Amino acid sequence: MTSSPDAVAFFAAHLAFQTDVSDVHAGLATGDPGFVLVDTRSTAAWDQGHVPQAVHLPTADLPGPLDPAVPVVTYCWGPGCNGATRAALALARRGFAVREMIGGIEYWIREGFPVETATGPACRLADPLTAPCGC
């Protein structure tokens, strides 16, 4: 099998416009990730648990107070939801540099990363089927 220009373009676009929970976690851990992380879910979902350094901006409220000069990473529930994709599209249409965090909060939690809830911080054990991926 040979590499095709279409395949190269397709996979390069994925990497340019998507990121995963491990990369976002690593970026946030630096203290200066170079992006703002936006949770696009409802207030009820946000209160159940969100990434501690995320900003809560449901898609209907975008772009909110976001600075167009700062890249944005959007997330929603998980792979079965396209809320983060809709939010990323809305921001891209307004000129923002934006990426989608694939896996959403579901895979953030499954990786064993901490969340902030309405009652305080929480963390679950990592799902051995998803973490550590090692890629």
C-alpha cells in the first residue's frame, strides 16, 4: 500500500484541528498551555464535572469573553456528541484558531484525570481499557 496525497491531507487536517485529552492535560499542566479550554455543555453537565482549568461557555453563548488572539480548544461530553464540533465551527466562523478535544469529558474521566464538580474536586481511577494509551 502506498501513501496517497489525499490520505496525507486527511490525517494532517485531523492533527491540525483535533487534539486528545492526554495532550490537553499535558498542556494545562505546564501552566501556560497557549490555549483556552472551553466546555460547551449545559450548566447541569458542567456542575457534574468539568476540567478544572476550563471555561464554561455553552455553544449558544459563544464567543462570550474569549480573546480572538488566543487559540481555543473545545470539548463536550464525548465521542457520541458533536457539541464540541458545533462550538468549534461557530468559533472558526468568527475567526478563532480552534481545535476540538476528541473524547471530551468522558475520556478525560476515563484517563483518570481530575474534574471539578459543584461540590469540589473529584478523580476516578483510570479505565484500564483506555489508559495509558502510550501513543
